[in-house]
Amino acid sequence: MTKEIVAFQGEKGAYSHLACEEMFPKATIKTCATFEETFKMASEDENIKIMVPIENSLAGRVADIHYLLTKYKLQIYSEHFQKVEHNLLANVGTELKDIKYVRSHAQAIDQCQKIINKHKFKTIISADTAGSAKDLSLSKDNSVAAIASKLSAKIYNLKILKANIEDDIGNVTRFLIMGKKVNQPEYKKDKKFITSCIFRLKSIPAALYKCLGGFATNQVNLTKLESFSVKNTFDQTNFYLDIAGHIEDQAVQKALEELGFHTESLDILGVYEAAPFREKK
């Protein structure tokens, strides 16, 4: 049996890496420098799955992902909600009193302002959290700490000075697991599903109002609807849509038929089981 291969953007120890390990504990994990590289890898090899962050409960939408969804049109196989727990990491032998600087991704810095302000740390913005931990481990600088995951501390042999330093408990990132093959689960009435799509409206008055009417009349719930501009133009807008339901459900089919009537393009990105996390909300 061929071992699963899962790729993500970032350095080892990133929250995307943590999500890969939770969802695919026995898989071969590959790292990519950019999100584009990640999508390209999956589009060229149907045996590779990718773990892609699409939104964060505090920071909102992850930049560029929606454009890559449109460009590569990979299939969504499942979703995963990963709890984000920030930690203050330092080289072995370092004490909290030694720290003068803290480095991490801009969002992690923003999400840990209480400890930064309390100790009057100067901040250094880096490309990502795990990369900050990796750079710190190579520098051997005891005046600098990094904000990253516990997995980063383990991988780069760093000391956890303080765990769970985030200002707000409950920081969660939603990930999509994607690949090239179409892999749609069988429809079962006792299970909850999500159908995801991207569409572009016809340029006519009330087009959005009309296309969403089908979901209301068929009593189909929308869990997410957001717009993003078509690249290099302000004239057209794409919409990303998550529908609570399976595409083989008759009500969802009728709603999508109505949607299709009022759109220039409609791409189904995937049908997959709703993550158990949704039940906790």
C-alpha cells in the first residue's frame, strides 16, 4: 500500500504541519516555500494531498488562497479545524529575563500583545512562526525569543519559556485538505456535509439577490459567503460559498440550479463531511 503524501506551505513545525500530523499521522509530510508551490504540486501529482489554511477565527481570510482555488480548481476532500496555541520559545539555557526581542509572523505578534507589552519586548516580524523558531535555533542568540508551536520547540530543540501566551483563548484556523482527484462521499441522510463552490455573477441588476433566493426557497443553509475581486480588475467579483448539505440532496440540487441560472461561471470545489468541530459551536 502506497504511503500517503501531504504537503503544506511553511517550515516544519508550522501550525499547518501540526494540522497534517493530526489528520494524517502516518503520512509522508512535504514542505513548500509558497502556497502557489503547494497547489502546483498537487495539480501535477494526483497522489499528493495538500493542507491549506483558508481562514482564522481572529485574523479572518488567509490572503491569496481564494485566487489559487480559482486558478487550480483542486477538489476539497475534507476540512480540519486546528487550535492555535502560541508559545514563547528560546534557546536552551535562556531565561525570561534574558529576552529583549521576540520574533514571529505578524499575526502571531498581534495575538500575543499582553506578554509583549508586559515585558517590553521589541518585535521582529518574520515570514512565519516556524521559520522564526528555526532561525532562532541557528543563531544561538539568548536575547531573542520566538513565538511558535510546541511542535516547533520539539523540532528545533528550543526551550518553552511560557506556554499558551495568546491573548484570546479559542484561536482556531480552518484548513482544507485538497487534491486533484474528484473524491465525493456517498450521500447519507444521517450525516452532515458541506458543498463548496466558487461562482461569478452575470452583470445584471439584483443578480446576487436572485441567485441566493434559491437557497431560501429550498431552505438550504449557507455557512459562508464571501466575495473577492477578479485579479487585475475592479469590474468583476467572484464569490466563495459553503453550503450546509450534500450536492445529491434534492434541496441543494434545486438551489444550485437556481444559482447556476444567474451566474457566468460556477465551479464545485468539493463535497465533504462537516468536521465534528462545527458541532461544538
